[in-house]
Amino acid sequence: MTERAELLKKIDRLSPKYYGEVYDFVGYLQQRAQSEENDDIAAYQAMAADTEREQEAREWCNAYFGPAYAK
């Protein structure tokens, strides 16, 4: 059985008085996932803006794999 199906079964077996807590926790996890995604995007944008590092990476790739030409 998949983890998702198992999780849903466990939630179904809970007393309804805990549904609010489960709902709140899922909301917390969604916010956390969104925050992590935003952090990753910001990190990639900062890395791409670092032209010196990008040039070094390009030179390393060209030396290792050969130059890539845009068509």
C-alpha cells in the first residue's frame, strides 16, 4: 500500500476531534514547502547572477566535455 493511502487510512481511524489538528498541521507543511521552494528559487537566482562563478562553470564544462555551441 502506498504511503498516501496508509496516511489516509490512519486519518480515517482518528477521532473527529483531532481533524482540526490534522488540518492545521497540513497547512503548516504546505507553508513550509512553499517557503523551501521560494528559498531554492532565490538561491538559484543568486547563483545565476554570479557571472564570475557562471564563467568558471562554463570554462570547467568546456574543458571537461568540450565546447557547446548554440545552434
